[in-house]
Amino acid sequence: MYTAHIADTPNGRKLTIALEELELDYRIRHVRLDAGEQYSPSFEHISPNNKIPVLVDEASGQGIFESGAILFHLATAGGRLIPADAHGQSLVLQWLFLQAASAGPMLGQLWWFRHASPQENAQALERYTRETQRIYRVIERRLAASSYIAGDDYTVADIAFYPWLLTYDELGIDIRDYPRVQAWLGKVGERPAVARGLRKASESAHV
């Protein structure tokens, strides 16, 4: 049994999608970010950076923070959603790092300045829109070379990018400018485990 400490955000949705894909037994502990629960001593104990998601193995008590590390751990432990060979695993890791280091922060900042900033900041909106468009172009080029982000098979690299790139409407991105990304979003979104993962993340916020 795992406990997934999440909020209904792109990073939280990664975890529920992966757990559903791997058919693992888990429960959700919703972290109320608006109430500052991520700064509580008990949460900081398992997440030193005060961020979601965190995955706790209830049998061992082991906790893992950072979504990329969690996805890599689950895939390698489960023997699914990642290639078995070292080269294939390295490729997945490269895209996981790119998502965590570039896509998440840039798209997250654009969302914040569009929807949460107390005052409009045209310079920030221009910068983060430009960076977000650049990231969509990176993935558009990648999908011209392979069926999925880390190769021709669906992996945790796709799970990492999917909830973020799915927010194009909220970000003011015209997805028609990225037809391969649009087709990939449709293909990944048709997976039953992806639909279940998104639904469970959403439902957890209303319990």
C-alpha cells in the first residue's frame, strides 16, 4: 500500500496516473496548498522542499519526494513504463529531467502570472509565454522523430509531460500550432488509466 500525498495540480496528477497505469494499491492524502499544509512539520519531514507530490510506502515507511524521482522509482520497481536497457532508461531520465527543470517551472510561472498574480505584469507574461511556446516546439520536434516522448513506447516521460501540456487553454496556447503535440495528447488521453488518474486527483480535492 502506498500513500500519495498530492494536490490536484499537474505534478499531483502525474502520480495518480502512474499508480493507475501500474495497477498499484494506493490511497490519496490531499494536501491543501491554499491552507499551507505543505509547510507543516509533518509534511516537511517527508518533503524537505515543501512541495507535492510525495509517495510513501506504508510497508517500509520510505518516502520519496520530487515527481521525476517518484516516476522513475515506480517504473523501475514495477518493470513497466520504462525500457529495461541502460540506454533506454537514460533517455527516459533525460526527458524526465527536462520536464522537471524546464517545462514545469516555465508553464507553472505562466499559469501564475495569467491567473494568480495580484497585478498584471506584461514583461513576465511575455517572457513565460515565449518560453512555454518554445517548450511546446521542443516536444513538437521530438514527436516528429518518435511516437512517444522517450521513444516509440509509452513511458513515464509521457506521464511527466502530459498533465502539463494538457493545460494549453489555461496558458493561452493555441494547440493547433503544435499538431503532433495535439495528436499525442489525444492518444495519451484515451488511455483508461490516464482518465482514472485524472479523475482520482480531481475527486481527492473535494473529499
